[in-house]
Amino acid sequence: MSSPKPLIVVPLHVSGIWVPYYAENPLEAGSIGAGLNLSLYLNATFQLGPCSIVLNGESLFSEQAEKICKSAGVNIKTTATAPLTLGRGFGVSAAILIAHSIATHIATSRPLLRALQAAHVLEVEYGTGLGDVIAEYTGGFAIRLKPGAPGIGFAYRIILRERVDLVVIELGELEPTKAMLSRMKPEDYGLGKVLLEKVIENEDLKTFFECSKRFTSKLFNYTRVGSIVDGLPGIVDYYLKKSALVVWIEREYAWDILEELRRRGIKALHATISSIGVTIAHSTKSP
């Protein structure tokens, strides 16, 4: 019988509100905001070998992978699966960098906080994200109060009083994070701060969805969203980030909604809000 292998588990995350902060030191750059970590996870295993990242069978992020391996002083191949696509707004880039960095730090018995910080720095330097690393580390309904990497920024998790059912839809459009952030205007920054304060004050999901929709409607086209959700039963609310559409639903309608969306050829998954952040489990199988 094979010995258990470390399995790195990272929840995927969709921000609803974000206010970027840029700094000369990438550890201090990031964003404040609010988002949901989903019960949809990137799962990764690793082994000694040529330094690389393989996600869903595809090699990617070779430069970032090499930087992580070089910094840790070890060559690691990280192999991961995720149910959603890179570049659509689900925090997949942060998740795979977290996994690869943690893998190298496990292999060299180094502090894992440094691994999370390394992943954050690469997200900032390559323009693939600002707040996903600390949000995914935190888990759940995550509020980011201070920008920066874990250990420097500050985030906390709002504890929800009830189970929340979601349908998560992946739309086809692709816009790099850097391009999306470049479109943000000063008034978007101001609105984001006001809405974040409202979410923090109320500490409930209804307010979060309302504020997230108001914020993201300034940045993304909701026209197609209406054509998707209109007429579906049991819709409570929804918001869109890039191509990531998060729909809050009444649980008893989950199957009907999924069946209808899949009938239309739309990629949709049932999820809840994750109760965990980044976790190391153990498995005798690869993900």
C-alpha cells in the first residue's frame, strides 16, 4: 500500500467588490474587498522532477514555476485539477501558484507562510491578481480589510448563519485581469470603498450580493446575464466578475436550474460557500 501523499486543496474565489492598492513592494500591494470562496477546489499533488506546473493536463506558468523552484532551491512538478477555467475570474491563477509554492516549501520543510507570500508576489508581478491569495487562504465569505500578502495584509471570514446554495456559471469571454483593472476609474475606487463598508456593517449575504452587483455592473456587461437567468426558478440574486457568474439559488430548484442551463450548453456547477481556506490533506491517489 502506498503511503499517503500531501494533497494541497485550495478553494476557488470570486470577488464581488475590490479596490486595488499598488505599492513598490509587491508584498504590500493588493486590494481590499469582499468575495466568496466556493466549495469548488483546485486539488494538487507534487513530486520531485523538472520544475513545472500542470493544470488539467496543460503545462502553464513556466516562468512563475521556475521562480518558485529557484527561490526554494528544489525542482518540483505540481500536478493539479480544477473544475473551472483559468482566466475567467475564479481565482484559478492564485490557486495554482499557492499549490506550487506550498509544494516546494513542503519539500524543503520551509515555513508555509512564505509560500503564500511568494504566490502573492507573483500574482502582483505578473498582473494576474491582487487579492485572491489572501482570500483563498482565509476561506469562506472573505473580507479583505488591508491590502497585501498573508502575514502583511489582513482578511477575515464572515460566519454565515445558514447554508447557501449557489449555481456557478462560466461564461466564454476572456479578459486578462491587468486589462480589467486598467479600465477602473477613480469613481469605481470610491464606490468600491463605500459598498465594502456597507457589507462590513451589515455582515449578511443579501447585502453582499446587492453591493457586488452594483459594483460589477460598472465594469462588466450584464446584458447576457439577464438572458441566462431570466425565467429560471428559485433565483435569489447574482453577480458577475469577468466571466464568472455566481447565482444564489433556493436549494430545491438546484437540479432544475442545472438541467436547464446544461440543456442550453452553458457550463454550470452546483456549489456552496466553502468553510475552509487553503488546506493540506492526504491522499493515496493523484488528484
